[in-house]
Amino acid sequence: MSKILYTLLFSLMFISCGSCSKENDEVDDAGEGNQTETPVGDVTVFTTTGNRAYDFQKSAVDYSETSNMSPTTIKINPSVTYQEMDGFGAAITGSSCYNLLKMSSGDREEFLKKTFSNEEGMGYSYVRIAIGCSDFSLSEYTLCDTPGIENFSLQSEELDYVIPVLKEILAINPDLKILGSPWTPPRWMKVNNLTDLQPYNSWTSGHLNPAYYEDYATYFVKWIQALAGFGIQVDAVTPQNEPLNRGNSASLFMGWDEQKEFVKFLGPALEEAGLGTKLYVFDHNYNYDNMSDQEDYPVKIYEDEEASQYIAGAAYHNYGGHFSELEDIHQKAPEKELIFTETSIGTWNDGQNLSKRLMDDMEHVAFGSVNNWSRAVIVWNLMLDSNRGPNRPGGCETCYGAVDIDVNNYRSITRNSHYYIIGHLSSVVKPGATRIGAGGYSADGVIYSAFENADGSYALVLMNNTGESKLITISDEENHFSYTVPTNAVVSYRWNK
């Protein structure tokens, strides 16, 4: 080969593989897409690799017309069914909304479409919001800081930030589900402990005074009704975010016995108001923060028939313990639902390094929850800024968002692992889908889950952490197709019967 020809070929290869050279910390301007044409084929495929050579790349493959003899075949089995799926998404905190509203309206619309639209984006379908402040708010506050439940009112963070953003998202995806959780009740409802019952005027820790159980239940009802007045329907609530965490910038300790008693007020209040809002208990870690008297927290509440009748199920975080706890709780209470409601990335786990985080978060967050009966997966902040804020002192000051936006222009966005793991689920698995059986090919580092959507289409999400690309064949009862899954990759498929 001549030197000139070799140089020309090398140059062409470099140009054609330009996307392969993206670094892990590269940012994309809001509104910049990965491709302009929609691929056509029997099966829609989305692919992301840790090195961003495939950046949620959409492609298509056709069914194979030859007989299948591949030893790397995954067979789905729709006759084996597990849980129904509610959705996948992220927390829309005050901080996330602040950052979103710093963007230009055009850039924000483009980002939200790419995130929440079923037709033009990832189809995120579930969000979590705070009832009052969280550690990612613009200040500490509740919705009734003046004593007396008659003083309840939405505050600036709801009216000026959260509600406007939710309305924009609902315009894109009207079927969005919303979960609400409080970080603290009004301080005038707090006491130091349930023995002394002394006032506890602090944002952090304390206990809910039993004398205010009825008022606090009314607080939830008023919040749900207030959002409904803006056309925002709340699908579910938890009584307390991280009830075993006395720290954080705003918090409350609520052991299982306290939550059980409060549910006996909250459940009837929601029911009598005709709201149809689901109630999930616990909302904390797999290991119950290593408190032996709090183990199996939700199950202990279920054992009380009066409380249990109002409870849909339990919510979990993964800051301690292992996702196998979900399977354990399902076996102890199979009639109750499970959802996963919070996880974080940050400086402590190299959270912006996609090549490191993509596989780990897909395995331990996405598959760890879904393959153990969780009906939903919700990660923490949808968007933080490049200074990891705004955040509150005493809360998480080292967290990254699912995406991070540059404070210098509020346009350049770094998309992190949590953004992709949710997108790979939400893009092909729609609310109302059922997780179904799948088996056959197995290898260390290959993990997958299959679903049948309510419209009859099939979906499969797979990760390849084997160190080499894999030609995987997927077979249903009628058709089969093959796709080469890159190493360190997540791939999502959706196809019709």
C-alpha cells in the first residue's frame, strides 16, 4: 500500500470514528441531538457505552429470516409474569427547577422533550418531589410555618419553581406519575421525644407530636389538593423521607411504630378526601440504618391490620444494605408493592466518570431493583449545576445530578450515569408493562430483564460488562434477531409481536 493511500485511509477512519473519541467529561449543549434521522426496522435499539462512543444511540435491526442456532440466545417467556411497572424517573427538586429555569426557554424545552417525551426522547415517566423543603431547596421551609393548620399555603419554591417546571413536563408527558415526600413537618409539630413531649424547634431530627397527627394528615391532603388546583395530580406519597436519618438539612425521626400510628390518621384522611393517592411506607435504606429494632420496618407496619389497609407498599433507598432486601420483603408481603425512590452519585464514587459508573449503577440500581420486584426506579436530582447545587448546608454538598449544567452559561450539560440508566428503562418499558420471564444465555457481566408492554410490544434491557463485545440473539415465540452489544454497554430493545 502506498504511503499516500495509507494516509488517506487513516484520515477517513479517524473522521468516521469521531464519536468514538468523546471523553467521559465531555458536555453537550442543550438541544444538540445525536442523530437527525429515525432508523427503520423491526426492532428499535438504544445503545450507550461507558466511553460515550454510543451515546444513547438509536438504531434498528430486522428479524432474522434464517433458523436460530446461536448459543448466545436469550429467550423471553411471556407466560412467566412478575410485577407490573409504574415508571422510571428522577427527583424534581427545588434546586433542579431553579437550574432548569435558568436555561433559555428553548433550551429547556428541548432538554425536557429529550428526557420526558415518548416520541422525541427517553420517555421518563415518574418523578419525585418534596412536600416542603429538601436538602436541595433554596431555603429551609414547610408549607405551614406559622402554627395552626389553617395557615397552610404553598410557598415561593412551589409557586415560582416546582409547579412551573412540572406544568412544562406534563405538557410533554401528560401521563407522568408524581410521588411526594416530606423531609420535615412544620417545626411547631415537633417534640424532642415521645416521653417528654417538649417542643423541638429545629429543622433537623425530633419526632412528630402525636397531638398533631390529625393536623399533619390534613397537611398532606391540603398539599395534594393545592397541586390539583394547578392541574397537577399526585399519584403517591410517603409519610417521611428517610425516617431513620436524624441528620440532613431537614429531617424527622419516625420509627416504624410511630409511622404505623400516623398512617392510621393519614390513610383515612386521604380516603375521606376522595384523592385515590397511594401511600408507601418507609422510604429509606435496605439495611434500616443498622438499627436492629427497625429491621423489616414496613412488614412490622403491615402486621397492624388497621394501618395495613391504607398502605400500597414500601419505598426503598440504597445508601446502605443490598438490593436483595427487596426480594426478602416481597416474600414476606407479596401482596404489597415495592418501589425504589432514591439513589445518588457524587464525588465519593467518581459520579461523573461514565466508564466507571454506567455498569455499576445499571447492575445495582436499575436491575437490582427491577429484578427484585420494584415497580419503579427513581434517582435523585434530575439536574444540578456544575457547583453541585444549589444545596443546603447539612445536606448532600457532594452530590451530582442525573445531569449537571454549567453555571457559566446554563446551557452546556454533562449527562451522568443516572440519566442513562433511567433512560434505558423508560425508553422501552412503559407504565403498565409487566416484567416477564427471560433466560437462556448467561455469562458473568451480562444482566437483563424482559417486559411485555400494555400495547403488546416486548422490551428487553441488557448490560454487557464482560470485557468484550457480544453478538446476542433475542428470541420470542415468533421471531428472533441479533445485535452486537459493545463491551461496557447498556442496550434497550423494543419490538412488536
